[in-house]
Amino acid sequence: MSVRSVRFWRDKASAVAMTGLWRPRVGQRRVRFTSLPRAVQNLGTGLADQGVDMIPHLSAVLAADIAGYSRMMELDPRDCIFRLKVMRRDLIEPAAKLHRATLVRYAGDSVLAEFPSVSSAVIFAVEIQRRLPEIEKYVPEERRIRIRIGISSGPVFMVDGDLHGTSVNIASRLQALAAPGEIYLSEAALDQAHSNLFFRCQSLGTRQLKNIASPVQIYRIPLEELLPNTDNQALP
């Protein structure tokens, strides 16, 4: 039986834990009692069986979405879907493989990816922003796909194939703040990259992000760093 709840109390003799389905009437036969260490062990085992990694690991997290996606879908859904498939096949997936990214969520207009380092996440982001205009060059300006990207770093949990953690939420909030074609980074991401970041960053000051307890120092990669690649502008 998987653990649904754990409740602790103390009487005159000992501390005990009740595991299993919580019942309002404790005297029912299906309620099972065990010692505190056994209850904690059962809880950890139950979570592991459900695909919950209870040990966080440090990762760089990238969140991206397409600006004006709903409007493009309304104008011409078939054309929009086709161009999204081309972008995924010819740009996102090859770049993710090259920079050892894990595409955690990739549906509709959004991407959530995990990288082994901040520098690899930034290089991936810059490559996307540089090459996307080339892919879309034959599309009218007002209908071109443009992406907003946010990058953060910190401990994350993998739960049922999805990422959870404050850094995931911060990356998502930064992406929402960025203008189409821009890349925003958190201070934690910049600190993690140290001297391995090959692009200049501009400070945008401290912002209080939605549902994030502490204010976050935000940085932006200047647009001139994101100009389409030329012969003398090779990515690191």
C-alpha cells in the first residue's frame, strides 16, 4: 500500500506513527501502526516507487516560450504548426543534443530544458536566438516566430519526469519578463557560470518576481550579442 499520509503523536509510553490510508476512526482494522523509523522508511520507499527523487541536484534551467503564439495560431494554425515542427526538427533538437540538454517539457509554445552547466544553457539560448531569424527569413515580419528565454540555476527535484524547484520558477518568471528575442539570467545563474560565460551581461536591477520569496537580481544579454552569426562570430 502506498503511503497517503503520516501522522505522529505521543502518549505516556512512546511515540508512534500511523501510515496508510487516513481514517477518521482510528479503531478500524485497516489502520496500521508502526514505529517512527519504519514509518519514515516506508514514506521514502513509497515516494521512490512513485518516481520522486528526494535528493535535489544542481542544474541550469532554461524556460522559453513563443511570443504571440495565440495570435499566430488564430491567423493560420496550419502554417504555425508546420513552422513549429521545422524549428523543433532543424534547430531546437539538434542544439539540445549538441549542448547535452534534457528537454523536460516541450509542448505547444513552451520549452523547459535542463543543462549540465549555465554556460551550455547560455550558448544554446544564443544559438537559438541567432539562428531563428535565418529559419524564418521568408516569413512576413509580423508573423515570424520569436522566442523569449529565461535561465536560472539551483537545486531541482525530478518528479515523474518533470522538474521542480525555485530555480525552475525563477527561469519561468524571467522568460515572461523578457521581450521577444531576449535572454534573461538570474544572479544565481551568472554566479554559477563564473568566467565560463562568453557573452556580456547587463544588470537590470532587482525585481520581486511573482510567488518568489526573495527579490532576484536580473541580467540581460545585450541584443548586439544576439545578432545572427557571421564568419567572425563563431559561438564558443
